[in-house]
Amino acid sequence: MAFGLTKKKKEDREKINKSLKKTRRGVFSAISDLFQANEIDDEMWDDLEALLIQADIGVDTSLALVSALREKVSKQGIKRVADAYDLLKTEMAALLQEAQPWSLEEPRLLHVVMVVGVNGSGKTTSIGKLAYYLKQNGRRVVLAAADTFRAAAIDQLEIWGERAGVDVIAQKPGSDPGAVVYDAIRASQASRQAEVLIIDTAGRLHTRYNLMKELEKLRTIAAKQVHRAPHEILLVLDATTGQNALTQAEKFKEAVNLTGVILTKLDGTAKGGMVFAIQEKLGIPVRFVGTGEGIEDFAEFDPEMFVESLFAPA
Ligand SMILES: Nc1nc2c(ncn2[C@@H]2O[C@H](COP(=O)(O)OP(=O)(O)OP(=O)(O)O)[C@@H](O)[C@H]2O)c(=O)[nH]1
Ligand SMILES: [Mg+2]
């Protein structure tokens, strides 16, 4: 368990359940209905394949999943539809990688987390929620306002810092983001004795300045100051943007060594199945999900819990 959150598991389950309401009502309830049939036949498998693809699971993954299921059902001599349904859920959860726990126990090593993504995806909001989440779990957190392009971006992070009750290291709008990261690491290591530093970055893809080059620069600055930093580079993806989010993700993956995804706005979409497509396309785990606009609308991602929620009764 990443942050020793056993107590919070139940709460996380409720948040995920609630945010998946739209997803569940759509294709996933049709999939559940399929398994109300009396017997397992070819038609059921064909329908399942079509529905999985419709559920934004990704074509390759859907085909592979159904073919693996069919094989297991036949090899294990499964006859009951209910058993095939259980197997589907198990196999779906197995497709999703579980994120590695953070090594926060090493006393003097600052854990540096860089948060990247296109504008509007929910970076700053997610950083606020993550800071709060860590703080609730007894971690000392500092935020770095390395999105220096807009004064509003710095203000927004400072507001989230206040809400979460953590310090924010910022400079004037327009200042060098690299200098902000440098200062923030120094400050985190010195007087503030932080355990986790979370870096907010700019998100514009379509302007003249080269976002990817800048992210690489920030990464290098962190690496020079802290052993193996940044320890995490989290990509924030807006679930409501579907395929578009996946295209963005590939660009970021080419530029920096992503370690995980924060999937936001799960509450505003029926595209919860995207979690599988992210796994297929990026091969990196979803680490957190955003389940609303409030500070507590955030949960650690857990494959089994997620799949259970997808198929939970509406
Ligand atoms: N419903 C919902 N809204 C969210 C979630 N996460 C973020 N938002 C909203 O998405 C909008 C954009 O969020 P920001 O955090 O400002 O996004 P950003 O990536 O920092 O944007 P830039 O700084 O412009 O690059 C805000 O209105 C947030 O309230 C979520 O999980 N659910
Ligand atoms: Mg922002």
C-alpha cells in the first residue's frame, strides 16, 4: 500500500463508485446484462467483444481479452455464465497494472513528483488534492509553482496550498521555471524538511515555446539536486476528452519518462473504460483518479476496486 491507507480504502471505494455512475449506466450495464443469459455461446462472445470496444477499452485489448476468456472457459470446462462473468472481472483487473508504492520511508531523501499535462487537464487541482491527501496521511509536503507563465496559475496553486495546509514556493510571474524548481528543492531540503515536493508545470502545447524541452530542463535540474529525482512524473489526463487524451499522452511519453497517470474528471464522463486504453497505449499505471472538483474528490487507483465499481449494481 502506497501510503498505508488501509483505513481510507472504503472511502476511496465510495468515491470511485460514485464517479463511475455515468460509465456504469452505459456500456458496462449492457455487459452485465449479457451475463444474465442462460448459456455461454458464440453470440455472447461476439456481443461482448463489440461492447468492450464501445466501452473505450481499446480494440487490441478487447480482442485479446475475449480470446483469452474463451480459451480459459473452454480449458477449465466452465459452464455457468456466472463463473464466466467472474472470470471476465478477474481478467480485466489483471490487465491493469498496480502502481509501485512510493519509497517515502528513506529518511533524508526528498521525494520529487513532477506533474505534467496539457492545459485544463486538471494539473493544479490534482496537485492540491494530492497534497491534501498526503498531508492527511502525515506527510510533509511542499508545492513548487513552476507554471510561471500566468500570474493566475501561481495564485491558483497558492490557493490550493492554503486549502491543503502546505507551503508553496513561488516566484514572480514570468520568472524561470527552472529557478523555481531549484529554489523549491533547496527550501524543501532545508528549513521545511519536506518529504514530498510536488512541481506544477505549464500546460500549453500549442504556443511557440517548447513545452517538452522545458519539462526536460526541469527534470535535469531536479536530477542534479536529488538522487534519482524526479521520482515520479505524473501525467494528468482529462477522462472526458477520450481519444484526444491518449494522443496527448503519447507526445508526453516521447518527451519525458512518465511513471504514472492521474485520470481526472471521472465524475463527468461515461468514458471510465479509458483506463484500459491508457494501459494498452502507455503501459504505465493509473495512480490516482479525480472524482470531482473538491479537495477530497481524489482516490488512489486500485485495479480490483475499479473493475468491481464498473460492474457494481447501478
Ligand atoms: N469534475 C471535475 N472537475 C475537475 C477535476 N479535476 C479538475 N477539474 C476541473 O478542471 C478545470 C481545470 O483544472 P486545472 O487544475 O486548473 O487544470 P490545469 O491542468 O492546471 O490547467 P492549466 O494550468 O491551464 O494548464 C478546473 O475547473 C477544475 O475544477 C475532477 O476530477 N472532476
Ligand atoms: Mg494549472
